[in-house]
Amino acid sequence: MQPTAAHSTDWVSRAKGVTEVEQALLILSEGDFHGRWEVVKRFPDVGQSSVAPLLAIARDPDRELESRWFAVRSLGRFTTPQAIAALAQLVAEVDEDDLSVLAAEQLAGMGSQAVAALIPLLDHPLERPLAVRALAQIRQRAVIEPLLSVVADTDSQLRQTAIEALGSFHDPRVTAVLLAALDDPSASVRREAITALGHRHDLCGTPDLLMPLQDCLWDIDLAVCCQAVIALGRLPLPQTVPSLEKLLAASQTPESLLLHAVRSLTWIDTETALTVLLERYEGLPAIAQIEILRRLKQMTTARTRSVNFLRALLKDPSRLSTEIKQAAALSLGQLGDETTFLALVPLLADPNRQVQFHCLRALEQLTPHDLAEQLQAVLDSGEVPVAVQASIEAHLAAW
């Protein structure tokens, strides 16, 4: 029979021939929430012998999730190497995000105690991977030195884990290691180092950072190239615009890399970056053109140039694809220049209803309070083609 909250701990303690460890584990497995909550506090007194069965409960996918969750919390009550290694194993192995995050939080909460217990495990080949993963969860400066000892490990996965964790620290020793990792034989390690350097705004503009990242634009691994483009856009570094333009100009640049280059140029957000986007537009594949149109609204530099470019593009909508017209219309609306109202109106007569819908959304952004009056004024002027007049009349009638 399931125990009640008031008697959950007494229920087990009355059982004959049951050790204290077994009692605590039974409550964790079969007790109610209150009993489990209380028994977690007892495990450090019960002893180290409970660590292995707690780990087994936490790892067992067939057990109730709540009991596994409390098992992880119970392991966090210990500060011994065995318990710390168990938590590290959970971080690395369990599929449930809630459990792995909780295990990581338990490790991080131990701080320097966990670091001191984990460092000796680095010298043991079987326990080294778990120690590295555990140290990577503890974002305190005490982990820098032990993780630096891992960056030359023969296991690329361990190098990647160490680089990812070290990237959280702005330390001269770490900076040198991240830059050296850009030449690592493993693409995953190179990518992790680039990701970390992409957040180092303190190094912006320095040749030590700029040139190595630009070199990574031409890495043999596409994911590394894409990450380098993202990093250069996040910093952002205006000096890299020419390198990003080369990617747009190269005929063999993969589409995914083109898209990242477009986004980074919009993040850099200088007049030079805008010039590159507008001048390279015609030579790019449709997917990159659409990305440019969608992101022009995000650039604060030379917005009038963006507006004029979009207006010119829409002068002959018959030559444009549906996706291009939709993206251009929305960007014009979001740029908020009311002088573009008349440039958008002809799209109301587009044969594609989705284009008409995007056009209406853009017009509503330009004149949110008096769109119907504005359209009626256009209709009364008689300055638009008959097809557009008919479309305006139909939309007004629908309102």
C-alpha cells in the first residue's frame, strides 16, 4: 500500500531486517513526494554505500521520473569524488534534459569542492572523460588550470569539451589556447574555438583575432566556415566586410554559407556592408536575395538607400517571384517610410493572394489608422491602372 505523506518515512523504518541504506532507497523509490523530499537530507549520514544505488536509480529509464530526479538531488548532497563522478556520468549519459540539467546544477553548486575532487581523476584514463565533462559544468576560475591540461588530449571530444568551457573565461591563457585551437585537426574543436572567440568583444579589431578568424572563412569544413562568418558578424568587425564580400562573389560558395554572410553583413550594419549587399544582390541565388530583402529592415545605416532599392525593385513586379515580392513588401512596410505607399499599392492586384496579403500587411504598417481612407484617396485620384482600381475596390468592399 502506498504510504501517506505523514507516515512515509515511518512506514519503512518499521520494516524488520532493513538497513538504513535500504530504508532510504525504498523511500526514494516508493515513497510519496514529502517522504522523498525529506529522505534526500539523510543520504550524507547514511553513507557512501548509497552512491552506487542512487546512480542506478537516476540512470534507469524505466523508473518514475520523480524518483530519478530525487536520486540526482541526493547525489548532490555528497561532495566525494565518487558522487561527483556519478553526477558527471549523468550529465554525459541521461537523455532527459531535466535530469542532466539538474546534475549539472548540482556539480556547479559544489564549486571548488567539486574541482578539488575531480582534478585527481584527470590522471586516470577511464575516469578522465567524466572528470572533464564535470569540470566543464563548473564555470569558476578554479577549473581553468585543470581544463588547460586537456586541450592537447588525443581525444577530440575531450578537447572540444574543454575548449567550450574555457571559452567562458576572459583570461590571457585561454585566449592563446582558443587561437591555437583554430588550427586543431578536428573540425568540431575548431568550430568550438570560433564560437568562443565570437563572444570576445574585448579583442575586437586586434590582428591576433581578426586575421585567424578571416582565414577560417575558407576552412575545408563548411560548418567551420559558417561559424567563422557568424563570429565576424557578432563581434562585429567592419574590417571584415571585404572578406565577406568575397564569399558573396565566389560562384562556388554554398547557399548556407551565403545566408550566413548576408546575416553577418546586416549585423555589421555599416554603409559599406549595405553597399556590398545591394551591389551583389543581382548575382546571388534567390534564397540569398530573399534573405537580403528580409534583413534590410534591421539595418539602421542608410535606411533611405534600402527604401529606394526596394522601391526600384518593385517597379516591375511581373519579373519577380512570389517570394521576392512578399519579402520586399514586408521590408518596405517595416522600414516605415510613408512615401513608399504608392509603390506598394500595385501589389494589391497581384495574381497571387499571398502577395496581396503581404502587401496589405505592409500598407497597414505604413498607415495603421487610416488605411481605408488612403486607399480611397488613391482610387479617387484615378492615377492607377484599371486592374489596381478593381483590386482596391474589392479590398474596400471586404472591409
